[in-house]
Amino acid sequence: MPISVGLEKLGIAGSQDLKNTLVVCDDPLQAIEEFQDNNRILLDSLKPALRLMDLLSVHRYDFHRSVVDELKEKIIARVDVLVKTLEDKKNVEKLETLLDNSFPVIKNPVLQPVVFKVLQAIPKIKDSYLKQIIDDKELYRQVPIEVKRHIWKDNQDLFSEEISPVFDEYVKEVENQLLSLSEEGMMSPMEASVLAWAPKYRRTNSATISRLSQLLGTSSRHLHDLAADFLRSTYLRKRACDHYCTLRAAMLMLAHESEAAGLAADMASREPIRKFCWLLDACMRDHQLDKKRVNELQQILDKASNSRTRSKEEWRILGDLAMLLADPFAVVTVGDSMVKLLVQCAQGESLPRKNEDLLLLLRLMALASRSMELLSNDTAKEPKMSAEVVTQFLPYMLTLLVDDELDEWKSKMEAIAKAPSDMEEAPQPAKMEHYAAHGGDQAQEEAGRQPRTALREARRQGRPRREGGRCCHGSAGHCALRPAHRQADGLIAKEARRGGLARSLPRDG
């Protein structure tokens, strides 16, 4: 593209004007000299210098190009200064005047950086300029992302075309991470699993999240809301993929971590969702839901569910909360916390239905499972918890946990019973000779101590005795397995009195 593009619109003669002049003139050399005088830099001291450069074989083009580059850098530096003081309306007016004077040469490859710089700096761009950019596909691809954000505010179709591929790219990125880690086999499954990564680590090391952050920026709530709407639609359309829920949480955390105070103020109406997301993010970072955060989550959820007269915006809040809970990383965290609470119920010999924290986590799981229904139906309510889940499923899970613990303990005892000779203390030769010299009764007494020694060794390896107020599992207080332990101790003692360790343990002991 010639460097004279757009100069005619500014009243500066270009290559076409020179061509027309040469066609009708009688003396071409004289016409060229007149053209140079009419379009030269209006500086009297420069004309003698140009003649000197002609004698030095310096082309006029090279000279004028260097002047243009120098002036371009000075204008860009001046714009950077004005951007820092946009609170002053006079500076905004200066930028608008500069844009009016420079926009005609936006397609000029030499002057285009100046126009783009002004477009980036100006707070509001005229609709006529935005329309010219939209109509020219090539120009639309070239303009900076800051200019495109002005276009996307009123043109959702273009924004959807730009951001929808990013959503799909994020899903492929997560799936490739899961596949690559499972194939490498360099670490244990728990260490290698992406589910064990901290949420902030996942966001900062994702190229797709970085691209999304550039598209949305940090100054417009409108674009964030549009992106959230498109993401909900994509999630409902592609029903089998929950990675979009992870992306929804990442977008909210990008807004939360933004340093722009204006965006934080604009997002105030979405405070329940942002706070809920922040609490879940902190729980996933610590791999557990502590008591304080659980209470805060419950307060937000109760407020979103118990309102009788809700607007459409308030109905959407409940769907957004369910979408955040459907995040696979959140599901893993909530499920892991539920297992820990079931273990506490087993150790404390209490029923699951009496643990309020466990019931709340079950409520969160139920919301996650109904996220699509809550998003697609504005009148949907929070699903009620089934009584069978609390009275049958959770006790059954508790039974499985206790059975696993018993099986592990029994396997240790059976291993000890199969090799009693390894644990028996061999009588000391000196003592045995001493007992033999002083009578057989003493030797028989020493031999009788061997089963008791084996019993102590079995207890030491199979199940440590209660020490420091803690039972065999290392937890304070009562142990749900203590009756089984006592029964097994009785069997071991009985076998020991018969002269050896127990060879087998009853299955339900």
C-alpha cells in the first residue's frame, strides 16, 4: 500500500496529483520543482539544507521519511502523557481533535500507529469511526483490542465470533492436560492430577485464560456480563462438558483479582456470586472446607434460595451458584470434605444426619447436579434433599469406611499370626543355662513367657495401645472400632494362653 494513502483527505497533494500535473505540463522538471516547493516542509531554514543534501546524494524521500518517523515518535509520547491525565476534560478534547485530524490516514502504513494510539487512549470513540472500522474487514483485524472492545459493546455478534472459539480452546486445553499427565506417568496419580493444582496456578499457567483476560479487559462490566451470558448458552448447548463451569469460575476470579477499582464497583450487584466463587476458590486452594467458610457459603445460599419475590437477575444468581458448584474441581473438593466428615462420624460414633456441615455439603452436591435445570429455567427452585440419601446412603457409606478400616487392621493381624517365629523373643543362652543349673521349673517358666512376648509384639505392630489420649487411628476421644479391637485382643490373649498366636480371626470380629 502506497505511503500517500489518505493524504488527499487532509488537503495534501499525493502521487495522483503529481501524475495529473505531469500529464498537462509543458516542462516536467519545472513542474516537479513547483510541486516540491508547494508541498515542502514550511521551514525557511530548511530549503538551503535540502540543496546541500542533494549535493551529498541524500534522497529527499529518505530525509522526509526520517522526519516523519521522528514526529511520529514525539506524537505517540505526547499521547502517553495525556492518557495519564484524562480526568482533565481539556486533555480529552485534545485527543478528540487529534483523532479527527488523523483518522483519514488510518490506512496509511506510516501514520497508522499514531491513529491506533489515539484510538486506544480516547475514552469514547465516535460511532462514525467505529462503523468505518467494522465495514472494513482488514482494518477490523488490524485495530488494537482496546478499540475492538468499543465495537463489541454494541455489536454482540462480532463479540461472540471472537470469544466463542476461546471457550472451546479452553476445553481442549484442559483435556490435553489430563491426557498428557496420565500418559507421562512421571508422578503418582494424586500428584500428577490436574485436580490437585491450586486454582490460581491453573489460571496463571493457562494460555487460554490469558487470552480471555486480554479480550475482556479490566474496565468494562458490560463485556464481562456478555461473556458470562455466552458461556451459559454454550454450557447448556454442550451439555456433556463441565469444564465450562471451571471457566466460569476463572472469569469471576479474574474480575476479583483485577486491580481496576471501577470494575470492582460495577460488579457490586453481583457480590453474592463473586463472594461465593472466592470462598470456593479458597477451599479448593486448601483442599478442604473449614467451618467458617462453610457457614458463609450457607448464608449466601440461603439468601439466594429463600427470597419469595425475585427479579430475573436474582433467579439467575441461584443458577450461577449451581454452575460454580458443578466445576469438577469444586466437586472433588466437596466430595473429599464429605468423606472426611464421615470418618469423623465413625470416630465419634455419631449418625451422619446429626452433622450439619455434612448435610450442607450434600446440599451443595445436589445443587451442582441440577445446574443445567436451574440455568435453563428462571422459575426453578433449589432441589429438596432426599430423605433416603441421609438415612440410607450416608450410613451405608459410613459402614463401608468402617469395614475398610477393619479389613486393613485384620490383614495386619493375619500377617503377624502367619509368622509367629519372627516375633518370638529367643531366650538368652546365659539365662537358660542358669535356669537349667538351678532347676527345670525356672527353664519352663522362661519358655512360658514366649507367647506373652509374642502377644505384646503383635499388639505393638498390629494396633498401638491408647497413648496420650489418642486411640489407634491417632484421633482424640472415642473410637468407633474399639469394640472390634477389644474382641480381637481377647482372641489373641486366648490363643496366647493356649501356647501360640491366633492363626485366624473371625470375619466379623
